[in-house]
Amino acid sequence: MIEHSPTPWHIDKFNVQYPDIIMDKNGRLMAMAMYWSGTENASEVEANARFIVQAVNAHAGLLAALVNAQYIIHGFHCGANA
């Protein structure tokens, strides 16, 4: 299986022309949050970029918590902790 780009991801604040560029740990371009429909405002686009970065960076911890929860639930369900 091919691995995803390394985390943490961040928003490149040094690019004035495109202020919502999302970069990986190594500084490679991952995504750009941009206006497409003309209905978004700058604050919404920036919030979307932050949301993407937050979700990507939280993924490993959330997955670990889910695996742990499944282990606990399965253990109680099977009576291992009774």
C-alpha cells in the first residue's frame, strides 16, 4: 500500500498570492483552498483550509482511539473483562 504524504500538514502563510496553500511536512503542495462558485468569502475559504489540515493531522490519533475503543468493546462483549 502506498503511504500518504507525511504529517503534520500546515497552511503556507508565506505565499501572499495564494494564502490558503496546504503543504505537507516536507513543504510539498498538497492542496489549495480556492474560490470556485463565487459564493464563498475569504474567511470561509481560510476556515476550510484549516479544517482540512486539522482533519489530516488528527487522523492517526483518531484511528488509534477507534482501534482502542473496538478492543475495549470487543473485550467486554466477549466477557474477557467480566
